[in-house]
Amino acid sequence: MTILNKIAAQPKIETIITKMSHGHDIIIIGGGPAGLSAAIYAGRFGLKSLLIEKAILGGLASTTFRIENYPGFPEGISGIDLANKLEEQARLYGAKILYGNASAIEIEKKFKIVEVDKKTFKTKAIILASGTDPKKLNIPGEKKLRGRGVSYCGTCDGPFYKDKNILVIGGGNSAVEEAIFLTRYAKKVSIVHRRDKLRADHALAKQARSHPKIFMLWNSILEEIKGSERVEEAVLKNTTTGKNSTIKTDGVFVYVGSNPQTEFLKGTINLDEHGFITTTGRLTTSQPGIFVAGDVRQKTLRQIVTAAADGAMAADEARKYIEEAK
Ligand code: NAP
């Protein structure tokens, strides 16, 4: 099933909400690998869990064409297949899934109230697993040409770039992984990186550097994206010489990191200066009974395997909290 089909197949929010009961042990906010793993573990602990997802189950992982570093899949697994398996396993253990946007949390004595699309849900504990979303460059042309040559998802939009020339912006794992993926379609993929060394893991960087369709534009910053109906040109600044140059391109794929999805938590949960949730070794937050898992927390290694591990640990900590509060 493709990502677009998966989105289309999702039941309407109103249909699900009217069928939902309001007493939960744990509400999990976010349906990526961290949230789904938390739901699997909560179910196995015999806890009633409700998982809230605003977009697509599997989170950012589901937009990855091939995951090669998740243990147990030596031949790799597609992001959408892994997401489907995690969802199946979470449902098997009784997790209820609600598609909606969690917009606020209130603390009411021993209970917590989560607001989702103007409805409220009461719970004993919460696991925050809301993940991150792609950073924008905020340069001229980026917003205007989004969806018309500017993309943040190679897996979704790659097939539109058959035999085209495209730019991938960034030097991290996402940029390099997606650049390699995009060579399936594009004639030429140029990675535009602001330094002369990739941030991506050694194995990925080596693969990209030796790929016949991938070219490196080192020490370069994208300053502007031009085009009337679609992307036509990109203005690059060379950071060594300070000179600008304009090159023809059919598409610009942006992978310059991600922002935590924590806007709705401001004032309720302590965040660090970048907006990530501050936590402890036991995945607690500044509010008792509210735990955190996955990319949205302060951590050093953001991977599917660490997100899944967080989900399991957070569910276990939530279980202990609920038992102690009895
Ligand atoms: P990232 O690791 O933070 O890399 C962002 C890249 O964008 C860096 O190379 C950075 O340059 C560059 N950059 C940032 N702001 C920029 C700007 N304004 N203009 C131009 N370039 C800019 O982000 P990510 O690649 O999205 O990965 C996020 C996390 O997910 C990481 O922890 C990563 O390891 C993980 N991840 C893992 C995998 C995997 O293991 N297969 C796949 C995807 C993501 P500098 O290098 O100069 O800072």
C-alpha cells in the first residue's frame, strides 16, 4: 500500500470519536515507531491505551523507502511495511487508534485531560511521542513552489522526477538516504551541502560518493528557488568564494533537519531551548504521570530502534506510575 493510499484509507475522525469511550489508562500522542511500540507494550501490560495520530501511522519512518539499520531485517524493510506491521501488532494487543490533532493537555488532580479536535479524553498517564517535522529553509521561492518542484519527501514525490535533474539540500542521513533513493528516477542528483564533509553515517556517505548519478556541491548554500509555475532554477552561494551562481534544476528536495512537534505543550511541559522535551533516564517529564518517547525528546541518537526502545520503556514507566497511584 502506498502512503497516499494509506492516508485515503484512514477512517474519518468523527466516525471514530463517536465510538470511543473516555476512560483510558494511557493516552499516547503520536503514532510513529515510539508511540506504536508504547502501545504494544501497554497492551501487553494489560493497560487500556488510546493512541492519537494526526497524520499517518509510522511517522517519518513511513516515508522512508528502505530502512536498512533496524535490527532483524538484514535485507532491509520499507518504511510503510514496518509501519503496517507495528500498527498490526499494536491493534493485536488492544490499542485503540484515533486520527486527530492533540492540541492541549490539562492536569486535573490524579487525571490528565487531552484535548483532541475540541473533544476531551481523560487518562491516568500520557506518553508524548509526537516526533519531529521537517525544517524549512525559509528562502525566497520555497513556499511558493512547494508541491511544484519543492519537496520534503523523496519517497512520496520521487516518481515525478523521471530523467530529471534535481538538487537535494543537506548533508545528514536523511539527505543522503533520499538522494540515493531519488537516483532510481532522476538522471542526476546533486547534493548541496554547506560544508565539505557529510554529516551522514560513514556507510551512507560512502554509497553516495561512489554513486554514478550523485554529484556533490560542497560549501554551497541554497539562497533562492526560482520558477513561475514550477521550479526552474536555483541560486547557490559558494561559502568559500562568497559568489552566487544560478543553475537549472527540475526539483529541490530539502532535508536540513527537523523541529520537535511540541508547540501544543508549551507552558505545560518543560522543553529545552530547541523545543525538545527534557527528560530523565526513566523518560519522565516535568509533569508526574507524563512520559516521553522517541525523536521528540532530548537525545543523542534519533533512530527507529531507539524510538522503539523508548516506547517500551515509557510504557513500563507509565505502568509503574499507574500502579503506584492506585
Ligand atoms: P541532521 O542529521 O540534523 O542533518 C541536517 C543536515 O542539514 C546537516 O548536514 C546540516 O548541515 C544541514 N543543514 C541544517 N540547516 C541547514 C540550512 N539552513 N541550510 C543548509 N543546510 C542545513 O538531520 P536529518 O538528516 O534529518 O536526520 C535527523 C535525525 O534522524 C538524525 O539524528 C539522523 O541520524 C536520524 N536519521 C537516521 C537515519 C538512518 O539511520 N538511516 C535516516 C534518517 C535520519 P551541517 O552538517 O553543516 O550541520
